Amino acid sequence: AIRADSPFRDGPIQTLADLEELTSSWVDWYNNARLMHRIGLIPPARAEAEHYRQERDHNPVATLK
């Protein structure tokens, strides 16, 4: 992520804030946009949301009467 030709860079890394912004951009991409082969070429965040949706649908909370 810190290479000069990295898509996460907006310019030179001159301050700690620049490095933090670059790192934050990379983490966001890694969790929300990259396509993960082991889970069917979908982003990890989407797979996690689907997992919890299925879990909720199979194990609904008992309603109070």
C-alpha cells in the first residue's frame, strides 16, 4: 500500500496523518471491496452480512406475548 504506484496513495507520505489515511483506505478496501476467492469472489463484509442474515433467519428471537 505504500509503494509509489499504489492506488491507495494520493501523493507523497510526508506526515503520520498521510500514513494513517493511506492505511485507513487500504483497510476499507481489504474489508469491503476486495474479492475473496475462498468465499466465492465476494467481499468479506458482504459474506459476513450474509452469514448473520442467515443465522438470524434460522434462529429468530422468541417474541414476547
